[in-house]
Amino acid sequence: MAVNFFKKMDFSLKYQKYMIPASDEIINMVLSYVKVKANGQPLDMALDVGCGTGRYTLPLAPHFKKVLGLDISESQLRLAKEMTLANNVTYMVAPAENLPLRDASVDLVQVGLAAHFFTLDKFINESVRVLKTRGCLAVHAGEMSTELEYKNLSDSLNVVMSEVWDTLIEHVDKDKYGDEMFSRYQNLFNAIPLKDKERIIDIPVKFQMTIPEVIGFIQSILMFHLFKEKDVKGAEQFLTNTEKRFREILGEEADSARMNVTIKHYCVLACKN
């Protein structure tokens, strides 16, 4: 199974170091939604499902009495524990389709960059089961495209980055998780049996990257590892050629340039009334 890559320490290390940073825009959107829906009710428990290395888990800590991160990958959770100083955050190995919590015990179920790997009907049923009345479900991810901006070189940089995504998308398992990613969670939204729900798309998330960070980001994407599994030399040559092209475009500034990066996110929010 493709998701078994997440269990490998080599993949987990690259994911922790190079995956795009957690989005403040998304975190603030989720927290604002939860607090409005709680209507003054104390926020006791947050559950981050498919939490990986805890990038979206830790920002919840100041807002809830307890935060639990769940993932199927022991290697990812090991890194999450190493990065966690908050004493109200714990982690557990568990699947999204069988949440180890009692009924109506959770104020927020969150999933960042992971729901497309779940068996959605089972995950949704479990989420609704564990949510309290007025509890919220928040599921979000980023699009499979990247806009780069640097001086007057943006068009050339984006030609390369577009070709990178075209290559990676060839290795998407469309039958298992590609459809959810391409639909930007439209199917997930439709499947949620709660009346109070909304889907927000085209949320611009901006940050900066150097060339090595862009190359690292490519290596942190599951599709690159699927590519590499099929063709080690081809994947390595792909990385080498991509870096070479970026360096040729940036010229003398290749080692110092910090490119502005935009990845559009999408988010599904729902409340159990």
C-alpha cells in the first residue's frame, strides 16, 4: 500500500524537514469556526487524525485542555513526540477508521493533508460518533500545484514547477485517493451527514523557499516516493534535472534567492448540532 511509505523513517524525516509549513491561515480559520460553534462552551478535547509529525497538532494545544494526535505511522509519531513540549498533547498509533475514543467526547476532529488516504465513509462515521453536540469536523489540504515568484523570473520558474507536478501526478493512485485530491474534497463534503457544513476553496497560503527547500519539498511528497519505487535512477535524475533548471534560471542568485511560494488550500468544516 502507498501509505506504508509514511511508516518509513527515511520518508518521515524528509516529511518533517521539507513538507510545506502548517498554514496559519487554515489554523486560524479552523479555530475561529470551532469557537463560534462552541458558543462559549469550554473546549476540552481536540483530535488530530493522521497527524503525522504533529505540524497541525501543536497549534491546537493553547486552545484545548487536551489534544490527541493519531497516526498509523510509528516513525512519524516518534518525530512528533520529539518536537512536542506542550504537556497537554499526546500521541497514539491508531487508524482513522477506528477512533479510540468514546461517543460524544471530542470538541474538534481535525485532519490536515491526510483525509484522501482514509476510507472516507468509515472515517466520517467515526468522526460524527466521537463529536460532542456543537463539536466540529475540520478537514483541509493543499492543491497539487505551486506558484513561484521571484523578481522577473516567475514565469520561467513556474514552467519548471508545473512540469514537476505533471510528473508527480502521473504516480497518483487515482482509484484509491486521487479522485478526492482532484475534487478538492467535494466528495468528502457530500458524504458528511451533518446539515451545518461548508466547503471553502482557493485559500492562498504563502511562504518562502530556497532551491534546496523546493527540492526537499518534492522529496517529501508521497508521489515522488512512488515514482522512486518504480524507477530509482529516473527519480534521482528527475530531481537533479529539476534543480539544474532552477539554478540556470536564477543564475548568480541561485544560492541566495528566497522565492515566494503560494499553494492554494481547501477546507471542509462541519458542526454536529
